[in-house]
Amino acid sequence: MILNSILDIIIILLILIAVIAMLSTVIGFIRLPDEMTKIHAAGVTGSFAVELILIAGFIYFFIDT
């Protein structure tokens, strides 16, 4: 019971960090001057956010079974 609530909190934190990373991707894509730096910002933080969401999904479906 307690382990499930702790894992739920971890899942929520991972998703919130992913949302913040995606917001920084959008802000960086808008504010950076050069196309290469825009691509770099979108690639680095976007892939980090996707990885966090995948980890959160893995934890969610792992505790479900």
C-alpha cells in the first residue's frame, strides 16, 4: 500500500519534470537565434523528456501487474 503511493509520487514527479523540460524546449526553440542551436535545444531536452515519460510509463505498468 505504501509502496504504491510512493511509486505514484515518483511517477507524478517524472511527468512534471518532463513537462518542464518540454517547456524549456519550446522556450529555447523560440528564443535561440541560430537554426543549429534551435535543433540542438530541441533534440537534447526533447529526448530527455521523452525518456522520462517512458520511464514513468514503465513504472506505472510494472506496478499494475
